[in-house]
Amino acid sequence: ISEAVHEAALAGRYYFSESDFFDLGLSGVYFKKNSEWKKAPRIFVDYGRNMKPWPHAHFALQAKIRLSYLVGETLGREAVYTTKTVYTTISGQVALVFF
């Protein structure tokens, strides 16, 4: 958590209703592990929902849950007698979207 992690992604979005959507994407993760910079690809799928406070609002609240899998190298940190590895992550995001 205390080390820098950089990520660039490309995703496609599919709306299956007026406000619900799925994202499917691929990203590249660049991170520092054991004093060495490493690169690894990550695949992810997101489920999200846009919620307007009233029908004709010019903004919405967007909530999204991501399930991702890091291919190859892990984001784990190694300590004495302990190895923490992270291949699969579940994360959430909340955003305010203006349009």
C-alpha cells in the first residue's frame, strides 16, 4: 500500500439498461516490488450504475464494483515467514458525473 502503483487501461462499456452497465477491459500495471520496478497485465470486469437524483438532472452519481485479476507478477510484499500475494482484487468506486 505504501509503494507507488501506476495503471493505464483500455475498456469497453456495454449498457444493458438505461442506467446499468458492464465494463470489460485490459490494463498495464507498473509497480515497485523489492526495490525493483515490475510490469504486469491486468484483466478486469466492472458492474456499474448511474443514478440521477431527479429525471432532468445534469449530473449523476456513478457507483462501480470491479473484479480484476493480475496476470504474472503479484503486488505482494515479502516479509520474514510471510508472503502476501494479491492476484485477484475486488474494489469499489463512487464518482460524480456531469453532462
